[in-house]
Amino acid sequence: MEPPKRKELTVEDYINGVLAGDRALLARAITLIESHSERHRPIATEVLNGIIPQTGKSIRIGITGVPGAGKSTLIEALGTMLCDKGHRVAVLAVDPSSQLTKGSILGDKTRMEELSRNKNAYVRPSPSSGTLGGVTRRSRETLLLCEAAGFDVIIVETVGVGQSEAVVRSMVDCFLVLMLTGAGDELQGIKKGVMEMADAIFINKADGPNRQVALKTKAEYNRLLHFLPQATEGWETKAYTVSALTGEGISEMWDVIYSFFQFSKENGIFEERREKQALEWFYAVIEDELKLWFFQQDDIKQQLPLLMEQMRKGEVVPTVAASQLLTTFTNGLEKRKEEG
Amino acid sequence: MEPPKRKELTVEDYINGVLAGDRALLARAITLIESHSERHRPIATEVLNGIIPQTGKSIRIGITGVPGAGKSTLIEALGTMLCDKGHRVAVLAVDPSSQLTKGSILGDKTRMEELSRNKNAYVRPSPSSGTLGGVTRRSRETLLLCEAAGFDVIIVETVGVGQSEAVVRSMVDCFLVLMLTGAGDELQGIKKGVMEMADAIFINKADGPNRQVALKTKAEYNRLLHFLPQATEGWETKAYTVSALTGEGISEMWDVIYSFFQFSKENGIFEERREKQALEWFYAVIEDELKLWFFQQDDIKQQLPLLMEQMRKGEVVPTVAASQLLTTFTNGLEKRKEEG
């Protein structure tokens, strides 16, 4: 059954709703910025311009880990505890699987049911399609909307596929890696570079007969971490054990995150990282859109098939062909500029 | 003392010299394509267009390994053996360290002295500066020049820093990883993704008291390889031992490479990979040059500092600012186009 058609909201409706912390309006604002419709983008831009002064005040936390590491359960436990302490917690996802398979590794709307029902929490399901660049861009804007809606802890969840960890690292202040006991990181399928991004490592499922093994795994990771460069200068990344099942270590997990937050605030790393990230967001969007624009130009669309054919036959050097295509194009623009 | 000024060569001089296999002229042609001078680029382009029909006929081999793994000594041993068998061997380097530190991890002109003196070999020192994009582009063109000069085995050497392995993988038909005995791959500083690019793994320095340990390490890597996806579909990547010192395993190393070459030729993977690589080269150059061009435009240079300042103060959403900058720019161009 089709849902009844909702009344179109004005820019002010969106801005006021988000700033008032209205979860239904926040959800609609996120849907607006996620929209692929050309018609929605100018409104989305105005909404984002309207809420920007109220953003930037949360602690942004990234969490990664292989499927099965228990991310959702752990985030639910951590989030519920934080809500009980008076925090307002938003959980987002960067899920590159959704663009490849149209499925979702991180699961869909039914995940984190308890936290979803908590009035101080907001759990956003994964955006469901688009390029990694597009998904990333919308995740960043969603994060800002959540901040404007008064959420002071934002958790961005991802799974170790392709470049998603680097994307999440570039969105957050503090990056956590969730591990399991037993297998080494090769067998867990964690890329080595990911360990080097971690500000803390948590060995999950440290409960029951698994508890002793978890303590041993923790010691192993602590040894390994000595060989890796620091993810955040001056901060020693350590491994900890935690259990989403018994709740043991959840409170300590927040202590680690909060200590990191204070440490990075005090020595300026926090502000410096945020400024650097803003610049990276800026350049990433420019690069994406510049490419899109270029390949939509009539002269390029005309010349490309011929060049492709010549390359296929080995008649032109690809680097030379690229350079010439670009030069012809930009020279044409320069000429029009001078004539104009 | 300044070297005497050399006579300027014509496009024909370069093309004929390279096609005749003249090593001195090949060296000058490579210097020409490596030149940052605007004046040299059109000549370089004509030379590349002139030699393209004579390219593509070599086996392109990539070799990586941490510093100390013995890459140079092994390449010298392999290269010398191939020259004795009647092959003509060129050795190139993609050395990202040179752009960062102005030094070179792979060593300079004095490396591989014996092979350098062999009349059937050509050892090119690392290009010494430029962006990774620039270095990469010139390495690809250098490879084509070497093929045109009649070298039928091209070895591209790199070291595991940053993205250089992925760059080399994108240039070659067959990718080899050189390892040492003893330490696991974590301690050797090899990124996990690199193991997954390998068509064969060679445990070097399998000689003297180290020989037994090498055999054990080989077995360990063979076990590990079972857990990794195949670098080349249908080809089982295996580990082997080799000694550049005693020469043991050098001949078998070539057998592995040649079997791989025959396998990939027979089932079409060879041609398919080369076509895909040509397209990647093409798009990579377009992206690099498009960005360069964009940020040199007057309107962009004018607007950028203000936007940067607004972003620093948190007054604009970076993704929105980027989008708007680009839209203003491209709309301006469209308008001129309509008027022109």
C-alpha cells in the first residue's frame, strides 16, 4: 500500500524541525539530502546553509570491524548507556556493500531495535545506493544534520570493505576497531592499514569461556601495536576487552573515548583534524563533480568513442591521448573566453 | 664541470634511434619524456606517437619487496641469466620515496653494475622528482619506449611505500613479491593488500644456514595463500625459494614467470588486462590534468581563499561550498558557449 502523500516542507520547516530536535523531521531532512532528484538539491543546500552554525559540537566516533564482530550489539549497548547518562546519540552507517550488491552488510532498518526506540537516540539505516563518492558525501551531510538536531555523540559504523574505513576515518574524531578473539588479523580479514588508523582496539565477546582467550588476544594486539605508527600523534593506541552481552567493559570503553577526546582537545589535534577533514571533503566533492561534468560535455562525448577504439587497437599511447583530449577541450574554452 | 652541450635531436632522430635499439638515444628519449619543460612535451608526444606501433611486445614484470629483501641483487641475477639466453632486458623503477625525500629508497645510478654493463640490458635509474601521478605517467611512457627499443622483458621494480605497488601492478602483466625468511608479513611491513596482488611469492636469501628456514617460510606462505583471493583468476599463486647469492632457484623463477605468461595468453587474460590498463592510464591522466587545469582558472583562484576562510570559521558546509564553486564555474562556461 502506498503511504499517503506528505505535505511538501519549506526550507524553514526543515531547519526549524531539525534545530528543535524533531526526529521525524530530521529523518525527512536526511531523505532530502540523500535525494538524487535535481529538484531537491537547491532546497537541501539552503537547509544545510541554515543549520551550519549549529553543527560541529558532537564527538564523532567511527567504528569498524568484520561482519560477525558484533558491531551492532556493541553500539546498541554503548549507545543505551550514553542515553541513560543524558547524552543524545545518533548512529549512522557508511556501507559500501549497498552500492555493489544492492544488499547491505550492515543490515537494515530492523537493527538496533532497542536503541531505535530510545527517545534520546536516532539510528539511521544505511543509504541504499549511489557511488561511494555520493554515499560518502551524503553521510557527511547527514552527520551535520544530526549535530544540528542536538545529538552530541555521533557513531559512524562501517565494515572493512574496500575504502570505507578510510572514508569513515576522514569523518570522525576518534576511530575504533572491533576485533574477535582467536584468529590473527589476517584471518579476520582486517587490512593492516586499518590497524594503523585505530585510536583504540576492542576485543569483543570477552565473556564466558571466551574471556580468557580475549585477554590473551588483547595482550597480543598490545604487542603488535608497538610496531605500528600512532594513528594520533602522542596518543598510545591500546587494546581492550569488552562484552556487549554482559556489559563488562562498556563503561570503560566510553572512558577511553572520552579520555581521547580530552587529550585531542587539549593539544589542538581535535581542531586541526576537523579543519583538515573539512578541506578534504571540499576537494573530494570538487574532484567528483568536475569529472562528472567533463565527461558530460558534448565534445568529449563525441571524441571519446573514437579514442577508445584507437586505444583498443594500440594506435595511440593512452597517456598522450588523454593529454591531447584535455588540451583540445581546454584550448577551446580559452578561445571562447577571449572571444566572449 | 658542465658537460658539453649536446646537439638538439629531431623527432626523427629520437624515433629512429629508439627503434634501432640505440641505448644512448633511448636514454635521451626517456629524459625527454621525463622533462618538466613545456617546450619538450610536444616533441615527446610526437616521439611517442611515432613508436607506438612497435610497442606492447614484451613481458612486463613487476617486483616489489621491502628494503633489504634483496630486490636489486635478484633482478641483476635474473636479468643476467635472461640476457645469456638471448633476451633483451630493461629494468625500470617506480620509487615514490624520491618525490617525498628527494632521496631514493631504491638506490641510484650505481645499482646493478654488472647488468648495466651487459649490452643486452638497460637499467634506468629512478625518476627523481614530481608528483606520484607524474612519476607514474612517465614510468608508463618509459616502458613503451623500452619496448620500442626491442627489449622483450621489462622489469619494473618498486618498494612497498604508499600506493606504489598498486601503480606498478597497473603497469605489468605479472606481479611478484619478494620476501625474507623468519618474520611474518606484519613485521616485514608488507601491506596485506599487496600479497593479494602477487602472481608468485619468492622467499629470497634461501642459502647457507638460512635455507631450511626459507623452506619453512615458503610452506607458511603457501598455507596463507589459501585464504587469499587469486590475483589472477584461474592462476594459483604459490611461494618459492630463491637465492640471488648461489643462483639456486633463479632459473625456476623464470619458469614460473613464463608459465604464467603462457597461461594468461592462452585464456585471454593477458590481452584483457592490457586493454583495461590502457583505459586506466587514460582516465588517470585525464583526472590529474583536469584538476590541475581547474585550480589554475582565474575565477577559481579568486574565489578559493574566501571559501577557505569561511570553511575555517565553520560558516559554510564544505560539500556545499565545493558544489557551488563548481556550479558557478561551469554555468559561466555554458553561458559563454551559448553566447559564442
